[in-house]
Amino acid sequence: MRAAIDKAGRVVIPAAVRAKAGLTPGTEIEIVVDDVSVRLIRRVPKPKLTRVGKRLVARPTVAQRDLPPIDLAALVDEERNRWPG
């Protein structure tokens, strides 16, 4: 998938990519630049560690309704289909 940079230096992220990555208006992203690429990483609140008995359990700090929907089976199929044979 390709996109172009406009005169103002903006890039439009296609709707399908935004939906898959859970990018909505106001979503914070981190821009990482290395020698060969520029990556956009969606910023998410870190989980909170809570003690349950003798164990530490990671609990989300975001309400369930605010999390993007994820179809795990589709992600697994997509990953399997990336590689030939």
C-alpha cells in the first residue's frame, strides 16, 4: 500500500489501516525514525500491576469500550497467509 506526502508534509493513512490499527481522531502516536524507515506506533496506556494473592496481574487502565475491536482469528490467518507454502 502506498501513500504520498502533500505540500504540508502530511500523509493520509488509508481508512482500512486506521481501522485495523485502532487509530481514531485524537489517538496519540509515536514517530520512530531509524536508518531505513519511519514508523508510527500507536501510544496506549500501560497496564497497572495489581497483586492477586502472591502474583502480580496486569490490569488494563483503559475501559473495555475504549479498546479497539480485535479479531484474533483473522490476525492469525493473515499472519499464516503472509508466508508462501
